[in-house]
Amino acid sequence: MAIIAETVNTVIIGKGLMIGGGFIGPAIGIGLIGGSYMQAVGRNPEASKFLGQALIFVALAELFGLLAFASTFIVK
Amino acid sequence: MIGALQLLADSGPNVHVAPGGVFSVGGLTITNSVIYGWICAVLICAALIWVARQVTVKPKGGLIQFIEVGVDFITNLVENSFDDKETGRRYVPFFVTIFFFILLNNWLGLLPFVGDGLQSSDHPLLRPFTGDLNGTLAIGVFTMLFVYAASIREAGGPLKYLHHFFVGNPRNPLYFIIGVLEMFTDLTRVISLSLRLFLNVTIGEILIAVFAYLGHVLAPLTALPFTLLEIFVGALQAYVFTILATMYLSIAINHSSAHPADDDLTEEGVPETIGVNTAGSAHGRA
């Protein structure tokens, strides 16, 4: 294990995994929110007035991706 | 542009997450974000006071119309999220202030001389106020203190306010534990409000820095789309902050105005209104 740690830059791998793993969740979440919103608008065009509420949930889901991104600065 | 070219000589994009101290007054370090926060606060106050004097019945257009649209938008938003419009109107000024302060701070933070353009001893001289956790934490703490004070006033006393956290009798151990957990969940709102704003603004700055670095000589071209994105994100985050703070307040207040109906249910056995809790009925009984 010590040899691997010396030859491979584990920090880069760790940061890559953190970014990839941390961004996949919010990406799926925002996709689901957007998809549901478009479905609702397609079914009932009057539902388009709830765009503001959809954006709130986008912001809520986005926070966790940003937390993962901010955590990459802690990894040394 | 010269600042951006000097930046390219480094081994990577120049990224700042923590604020840098510029000078100190009597042991207190004045950081670059605080300096820019003061400048922005003065500018925002001056601009909004000037706009308030210019408002006429017939719209003139320009900046005045933009501010009017914003004020109208937040006013409708706040008033409609309360059961009682009169209650909502009392809290409109606070939320409009918060909205414009965050919005204009986010947008003024995107100006080219904010950040690495002007340097003072290896720190940027100016940083966006909302791109500093201390700044957003101050906004978040102040907002939540206001929300708590307003909900306690509307509930009619601290104990009556705390009573709303318990779904049943607090002497029941299960309801007690759930109520205490609810209180702790409530306290995390300060952290989540301020972290969301801070991370969105800071990561926007980092994104622009990274793409300006990747663009090399074409830095303005590659950074432009992300600057435009950040203009949108800045507006969206100001909106989200305002609507979340409004929701926290309206949940607490609407809950307290809904309680008389619950009391009726337990004491008389029959609710006065079944399933319909209108603002008029709560108002009439009070």
C-alpha cells in the first residue's frame, strides 16, 4: 500500500471521486425535478406558475453538490 | 486584462475561498470582503434612496422600473405566503431589503475589479461580500433571529411559540423527543441558508477563474458564458434565500393562527370549520 501511495497521486484520485460521486446525486435530483415539472406542464399548462417552487427544490438539491465541491479543498 | 494575463503565469487558477486581511484596526482584522461589503452597502443604500425619490405614478422606465418590478414581485410573494395578507404586509420591508441586498451584492461581486484585478500584498483588495462565509453567516443569523422574534411575537410569548414544536402533550416522552429534535432541525436552517448562498457565489467565482485559466489568451471568451450563468445564479440565489426565509416565517405564523381551531377540536369536540382553515375565521376569533 505504501508503494501505491508513493507512486500514485492519491489526492487527485480522491478529489476526482469526490467530485464525480458528489455531483451525480444532485444531477439526478435536478433532472427528476425538471422532468416532473415539464410533465406537469404538459399535462396541465396552468401548472407553469409553479416554476418558482420547482427552482426552490433545484436550489435545495444543488446545495449537496456544492458541499461535495467545497469539501475537495479540505483533501490535501 | 493585464491582471488576467499575469494570472496565467501561475501553475493553476488563482482560487480564494477564505477572505484575506487587508488592514487591522485595534486588533480587529478588516478583510477584503468586509471592505467591499461596506462599499456595496453604501452604494445600494444611495441607489435605492435615489430610486425611492424618483418613483412616479406613471412609470419612467430604466433602473427605476427594474427596482419597482423587484419590489412588487417580492411584495406579492411575501403577502401570498401568509394566510392573512395584513400579517404578511408587515414583514414585506424586511424581505425586500434582504432580497435587494443579496441580489446587488451578488451582481456587484462579478465586476472585473473585484477579485484578482486589484491586489494588496498577495490578497485581492476586494472580494464579493456574499462570497465570504462570515458575510453570509451574518445575513443568515440576522434573518433567522428576525424570523424567531417575529414568530414569538405572533405566537404571543416564547413558551407559546415553543409549544408549536410539539405535536401532542410535551409530557409524553415520545412527543417530547420529537419536539426537541424538531427544535434542533430548526437551528440547522441558519447553516443551510448561509452555506447555500456562500457556496453558490464562491463556486461561481472559482468556475469563472478556472475557465479564464483554461482559456489562456482567449480568457474573456471562455469566461463570458459562466459570468452570464453567474448573473442568473446570483438572482436565483437571492430569490431562493428570500422565499426560504419567508417560508420559515409563514410556517411558524400560519401554524400559530391555526392553533385556535385545534383547541376548539379538543375542548368542544367539534371543529368550527371542517378541513377549511381560512384566514377570515382565524382573524374573526382573535
